Amino acid sequence: MVSKANPAPLDAAQGAVKRPWLTGYPQDVAWDSVFPPKLVSTVLDEAVADFGDRPCTYFLGKRLSYAEIGALSDRAAKGLRALGVGEGVKVGLLLPNSPTFVIFYFGVLKAGGTVVNFNPLYSLEEIEFQIRDSETKIMVTLDLKILFDKVEAMLTRGALEGAVVESFASLLPTLKSVGLKLTKRAQLAKLGASPMKRSIVRAADLLANDGRYQPPVITPDAIAVLQYTGGTTGTPKGAMLTHANIAINVAQVKAWRNQPPEQPDRILGVLPLFHVFAMTTVMNFGLSSGMEMILLPKFELIPTLKLIAKLRPTMMPGVPTLFGAMLRHPTIKTFDLTSLDYCISGGAALPIEVKRGFEALAGCNVVEGYGLSETSPVATCNPMNSPQEGSIGLPLPATEISIRSLEDPAVEMDSGEAGEICIAGPQVMTGYWKQPAETESAFVGRFFRTGDVGYMNEDGYVFIVDRIKDMINAAGFKVYPRRIEDALHEHEAVAEVCVVGIPDDYRGEAPKAYVRLKAGSHTTAAELFAFLRPKLSKLELPAAIEFRDELPKTMIGKLSKKALRAQAKPSAEQT
């Protein structure tokens, strides 16, 4: 399939794209930069050449250098080639954040294969669907039973041809490794006793080679990663991200950050690397910048705060719920977060109160960015020195943003007018795997249609209003849940809020707000309704407010509207 992401003139009917961001673009960043396409594996190879002696990963007390990670990825490539991995062969990674993820991600790519990222929290049905849809042949995982049992089930069902299994104990410092085997042996799978043992290769055996692999003959337009969308609106689809898409997006982010490599940073990898946000902004960007990646296999608030104080990372990509959880912790002021210099928030709208509070707490900058699986993912970001609150920022270098009419996507909206956010640039996917009709409908000309409603101001900053599919049709009028959520966030007792549409006999559809209060705070639905009435129109007022001790979240910590819609019932405190 031919990519629609390469810069080219619009059709005459579509007109010239407005570029108001050029007038106030950061002086030290060239929007018209040209990024040559290259293989993603060069990101690691160049980092090894430049930063070989630097620490590359820190995992539960054990460090590996850039040279060590590079050598292990070469050995993984040779071992995978021996298993038949070559051009176009799909290899799945069912892994938490760990050095194993980095080693085999690049090992697969060096062998010529395509990485398919899997969420370890997925059910067997979700995993099997993705395996069969993507045509994944081999899965890489750890010998933790919680992971291995799922892979073993896939082997038993015939969904997979084979598996590569790494010893979790081997990733730990010696004393921790011994302790794990002595005290938590029940959590480890017994590979030798598996009925599918003939289909299983131990990672130690696969890596037992000299690393001199035969490089495949592939070009930057080959598919590097199949990144499945979250499936929030139907069946998940595999976004085909080429080597060029991913490598160029890393270069774009690096140009935007504009940090000299002589000043080595540490980056906190608390977001899962199997998600496209962390894959680029933690792993690939971190490697290209010579950073030490502090990898956490899962997010636990207190251990994470202690680790920040101990290891003093300078950069932390996160989602709004992560910053909010840290900010609200009752003893947060006892933790030293002052090493943090640059935090980027993505994945969901960042409440202004959370941004300001975290910046005051840590003394750092928290800038909001935006992207999707289909854009590798970063498309926009706020400048460090001139952010606009509430905005997702300016287009990255070589990236164009066009706001298109919701009625006719061929029509570009004027400054300040809301429409669908559309993106063109070298980081935009080539299409959806085995979904030509979905691919066709996802583009207008060379612009990818994000499904997000937003507007661009006269300075070129983009603001999100809401997801098109989250819009609520109340008596024929469009109601945007984010307006209601932003208004509720202004109440001092509200910690988290999520608004979804529910069936309504009178309006057809009406907003319902799910609210989690701050610890020790109290309010009632009646008080919140009174708080909202001066801020919202009658149509925007929720039909119901329901209090929850916890709100459901996605794999990267975003509030899950999908889960709430499934649970939504009109029986709550009514207006």
C-alpha cells in the first residue's frame, strides 16, 4: 500500500492548508526540517556507537550499558533468524517494561521482522484475536506465570507457532534473583513441565551466539510495528507503522526537545512500552538521546515516588491521571521530585489545575502533547518556553494540522472554528492492516482524520474540544463531555471525573457524570449541580451524577469511557 503521509500539494478542491503556527514557531526549531527515512534499528546502533559506556537501562536495581543492550539485541536478531524470523514475519511482545522488551524489540527489527505489541493485561480472547488478525508467529514473554500461562494457552490453541521465554530472575541483581527463586517460586512457570515445551525456546539458549547476524534486505518503508488501536469504538485495528514513520517521529521529538546529548538525562519509564506513547517518548527517544531508562514493570505510587527521589530522573512522560495521583497523595510533600525538569503529558486532556499543581510541587515544566497510534504517535506539543494552557501545542517539525468541517472534511475551517483535527506528516501510518476500507475512510487526501474535534487559534496552537464519537446528541444539539468535565474539575472536592452519554427518554441522549472525590472531601450531587448551573447550559447539565470510589482506566491510565458506557444506567441522583 502506498503511504498517504508523504508531503504533497492538496487537491485543488481542498485548497491550500493554512499554517498560522509558522509566525510564532520556536526560534531554535525549524518547522521545515527534512528528516531522511531510515531503519528503526539505527536508533539503537547509533546510540551504542555514541554512548556505549553510558547506562542504558535500570531495572529493579540492575543496570545494563548501551553496549550491553546493543550486543544482546544483535544476539537476539541472530537467534530469531535461526527460528525463521525474516522480512515481514510477525513477532509479538507480551512483556512488561524490562530490558527484555528493549532487547527483543530491536532484535526483531534487526532480523527483518515486524513487532506486534501486546497488552499483558488483555484477556485470552483479546490476545487470540490480535494474534490471528496480525498473523503473529512467535511470542516473546517472561516466565512469570501470569504472563506465561496466557502464551501457553495460545500455543495449545494453535494460535502461535512458538514462544521465546526469558527468565525473570535473570533480569534481577544476584541477591534479588536468589530471593525470588526461594520465596516466590510459585509465581514462576515450570517450562520443562509445559505440555507445549517443544514449541518453547528459552531466551538464554536463543541468545547463546556471537551476535553476527545476517542483516535482511529491507527498506525504511517496510512495516516495523503493528500497533493495535485500543478498540474503544469497535474491533481493534492494526496501524501499520513503517521504519520511516517511527524513526522520523523520534527525530521530530528530538528536534523539538533540542537537548544537547552532552547533558545525559534519566527518563522514567512508568508508562508501558507496549503502548505507542511510551514506545516513542520513553524508549526510542530516550535511546536516541543517550538517556538512562528507569524501567518500572508496573505503576505503584509510593515505590515510584521513592524511586524518583533515589534515582533523580530529569524527564517523565505521563498521562494526566499519573500526575493527578502523585499530586493528590497526602504525603506527597515528603518526597523529593525536584530532579524532574521536563514532563510531557499525553493520552488525554490535562486539567489545568493538575498542570499548575504539579509544576508548583516539582518545580518543573509540564507540557501537553498529542498523538495517536496512527501517528507513531506524536503530532503536536507545547513549546517549553511558550506553552498555552489548555492547548495540545503546535505541530511538530514537518507536520501539518488542518481543522476540517464535521459535515464536509474537504473544507478547512477558519481560525477559532471547531472541526475535525486532521494530520499530515512523515510519521502518519500507511494504513490499517488488512483493512483497506477503514484505511480509505481514515484519510481525506493526505490528511489522517483523527476523530477528535478541536480548533486552531490565530497563533497556530491546537485545542481539543472532544472526541467525535464521545459527543452527545441531546435533543439534536451537540454536547461535548469535556466541557462538563472541565467545569467539574474546578470544584475543590473533585479528584477525577468522566462524562458519557446515556439514553434519555426526553432528550434522546443525555450526559452522565461519574465523579471520584479527593480523599477526605465530601460533597453531594445537589451541591455539584448548583456549582455547575452558572457554568453550563441546560442541555450540558448532566442528567445524573454518580459518585465512585474508583473510575475505570485503560492500560496507560486514561479514564475509560468505554467501560463506563457499558456500565451506564440512568438510575442515579437526577437533576
